[in-house]
Amino acid sequence: MPSSLHNTSALILRNRAALTAPLCLLNPPDDALAIQLQQERHELLTAISPDFAVFQRLRPALGTAITYCAWPAITTPAALVVIFQPREKKLLEMWLAAIAATAGTGTEIWLVGENAAGIKSCEKRLRRIADAVSKKDSARHCSLFSGQVVPARAANTLADFAHWIDVGYRNRNYRLLSYPGVFAYRRLDPGSALLMESLATAPVAGDLLDFGCGTGVIGIAAADRDGVGRVNLIDSNALAVAAAEHNSAAHPRLTVFPSDGYSAVTGRYDHILSNPPFHQGVRQVLAVTERMIGQAPEHLRPGGELRFVANRHLPYVATAKRHFASVRILDRDNRFQVVSCRRPLRI
């Protein structure tokens, strides 16, 4: 866990005298803020994380005080709910709806985020579920807004935010459930489409792992090909896990589970398929994919393949060549390329 605090966490600590208990943190950052506040408030702090990576890192310290879930219902009484702004505005609207539906009327709510991520435009969204909204503080290129929850006009649930995607692939049609916060949640990402086409030109067989599965479309399409055995789908995002579980329910050979990278993966596979993420908030982050490539040999069977799609400008081919003797471009267009990696240099 990073020893330094995110700027949003530093802004919360700057206002620690105004924190009221019981306190709930929604989407806490990957730093020591939640642990520090728990040490000060003991059993009066709870946290909800939709990110399995953050959940795993905080769980040893917070225990059952932290939950990993797709729909952030406030099930433990809270006087104050602090929301750390997500990248997607529609996801923020969903979280606010969950709080309005499950937190008590008058519950104080704080919304904190980076100016570069558009936190200032989120004030109007907060006003939809809260009264007395005002800007409480700003520092370190971040802003903090506060308000008080008003009764929800309707008891929203996760199903109210469902979105359906129709995908046609090789004479098959898939109707896929998606949610705000899931990668490319309103459409089939063109990179995923290119990777799926490669399954026909360079067929896969045996057992497969879909790394960073999103809605599960890649793993589901792969599972329908001849010669494919079990297919495991993993993602850190609780909403992606929920969507993929629903979409794969009719496929008995598919299993979906949360994982921080390969943290929950056991056994070895004949193919690892991925359209890996490269954004964390508004920042471009390469480390997730670099770890996926570097650790793939530990999860591949002899003769196995790592196959992923990525933007052509990203330096992943060079990364792959540091770990695999055979690195080939299976397909490309003007934006993306599908990379096949075989023969690990070391295991």
C-alpha cells in the first residue's frame, strides 16, 4: 500500500475536525487514510470499496468493517458518508442514488475529488439528492463539497442502472448486461472486437483465462468455440464481476470471480486473453498491464499463450519481449493491435 496519501485523502484529513461518527467511506483510495481514521475512531468507521485491489489491501486492517460490492447500500448507520469521486459521472449518479435510497434522511454527505477529474461539475449531481450543498474546502488541486441527504423519490436498486448491449459475432448474437463503471459499458469496445476476431483467424483451445473481463464478452465468445474447455473470467471491478456473472450464467463452463491481477488465480491455462485497462481515474497507468504480461508465464501451461489487445502507441510489445521469446502481432488496425506471446523466457 502506498505510504503517501492521495491529495483527496489529504484534503479529508485537513477537515478531520468536522468528521462525524459513525463514518462511512465510499470508494476509499489506495492509501492509508481509512486505516488512520479507523485507528482514531475504532468501530465507528466502515468502508465500501468497488475495487477488489483496494479491498484486499485494506481488509487485513479493517476486517469486516470494509465490504466489496457493486451496489453501495448504507447498511450500517452512518452520520457522515464520504464519497471519493469516481472517473465516470454516471457511476457517481448511481452511487448517489444508492445513498439516497439507503442512508437516513439528514445524513451528512461529503463529495471529494480532483479538479482535473471534473469534481466541480459534480456539485449539481450532489444537489439532486442533498440539501444545503456547499463547497466546504479546496486544496492540492482538489475540492470538497458537503450536503445533507433528502428522502429519495424512488427506492433505486442496481437494476435501475442496467444497460444492455447487443453484440453480433460470427453468426451469434449476445445480449449483454452492463453497468456504469464497467469498461465501455454502453458498447463493444473496438479493441475487444479486434481481439474477438483473432479467435477465428488464430483459434484457441483448452482452458482459458479472461483477464480484466468487463462484461465478459471476450470469454463468452471464446467459450463458444470448438475445443475450448473451462473459461475463468476475472476483474477487480465489482460492477464488472456482477455483469459478467449475469452474462455467463447460461454457460456452465464459465466461472467469474474477483481478482487483483492474478491474486485469486490458481492453476495454469492454455491461453490468457485480455483487453487490459490503462486508465486509473483520469491518469494513464501502464503498471497493471505490465504486471499482467510479466506474471503471465506463472499461469500458462507449456506451449501456452498470452494474447492481448492494446492501443498501438502503448509500449507493451517491448514489455512482452522482455518476458517471452516469441511475440507476434496477430492483427492491427489504425488504433489497436492484437499481440500474441509464447515461449516464456523464464518461469
